[in-house]
Amino acid sequence: MFDTLKLLFSYDFIVRAMVAGGLVALCCALLGVSLVLKRFSMIGDGLSHVGFGALSVAAVMNVAPLAIAIPVVIVAAFFILKLGKDSKVQSDSAIALVSSVAIAIGVTVTSLSGGLNTDVYSYMFGSILAMSRTDVYISAALSVVVLILFFVFYHKIFAITFDSDFAKATGVKAEFYNMLIAVLTALTIVVGMRIMGTMLISSLIIFPTLSASAVVKGFRKVVIISGIVSVVCFFAGLYSSYSFNLPVGASIVLANFVVFSILMIVGKILRK
């Protein structure tokens, strides 16, 4: 095992994936606590589909993928929240509507351009081999921004997570902080798609929170445990991927599922 770990750290692309992926996993876990408790967890899945559509367009235009994906996904997050406020369109319907249109655009553009190229494929299913130094710098910078903003506005996020109406009545700008969470989620989804892929990135938002909630109560405890679980599962998945020649994204999701299953059993035992 130690020889394998030593060998892992000898590869630059693995180290790049560890740095970028570890930060993204932590961001997903922290934001996921608020999103899951607000029953808005599937926004990650919807925004990842929007990201795929944007990246497909960027690939055809031969421009920097993140330059297109970041603003498009942020706008989509605002649009989903705006639709969700309309009583005629529930939040889950708004997510489904936006994500299905985005996927349709991505598939159409990809088809017209001659099918999936390597870059689009890596964003769809994830690939640590595709992580360049520039990708790592951008991912790390954006992840640090997300983490700083999360901790700076921690108490406001806590307030709107449990009772948005009461928070608004006490003077908290609930709409602003809901938008802030959406923007931070959009940034995290875009930078995480490089490793996890469009199809699996939303799992990093959902699994750690559910795992933490199975054994602890209280917002702060769930945030801390979910962050630890997410980072540990990321490294476990990365290690398994290298050791058994498995897809990285799928390995990380399976690691999360195993931990979730174990903690569910532990939680039931503790409650008895």
C-alpha cells in the first residue's frame, strides 16, 4: 500500500488531481449540506448538464472551456432560482427543464461538429489525465474563493437553510444569500466536472451530507463530518482508480456509497 502511495505521488498528473479534486470535494460537501437540507440538492445535477452544453459549444468554437462554462452555468443558476419562485413552476421542475434543454443543446452541437471529441468526452465522464497545470490553478483559486465566502457568510447560510422566511424577517437578505449559494454551487460544479464528469459531479453534493446526517445532528457537526467524509472518499476513490485501473469519477462515487452504507448502519446502532 505504501509503495503504491509513493508511486502515486511521483506522478505530476496524480498530484494535480489530488490538489484540485480535494478542494472541489470539500466545496461540494460544504455547499451540499445547505442544498440537501433545503431540498435543492438536484441543482448540482441540473447545473452539470448546463455545463456540458456550454462545454460542447466551447469545444466547437475552439475557445477556453471555462471561459464559456462559468458565466453560462452561473446564469443558469439564477434562472433556476427565478423559475423556482414562480408558483406555477416548482424548483424540481425548473431544474429538469433547464437541464434537459442544456443537454439537448450539447448533444445537438456535438452531433453537428462530428461527434464527441476527447475534450468533450473527458468533461462528460471525467478524466484526471485531462487536468493541466492551468486547470489546477483555476480550480484551486475558485475553490479557495468558494471556501472563504462560505465561512465568511456561514451564519447567514445557516439562517436561510433552516428558515428563510424567519431569516428575512430578522433582516437577513435571504434572496441575496440564496443567490450566493447558487453562484458558489455553479463555480464548484464547473471546476469539478474535469475530474468527476457531468454525470457524476452531483454525487459529491449529496452523498457526504447524507453520510454525516446518519451519525450526527446539528448543522455545524454535519458540515464538519461531511467535509471529512468527502475528502477521504475522494482520496480513497483516486487510490482505488489507480490500483485497479477503474474510472476515477465512478470510483469516488462508489467510495462515497460504501461510506454512506457503513455510516447508516453505525447510525442505527447508535440510535438503539
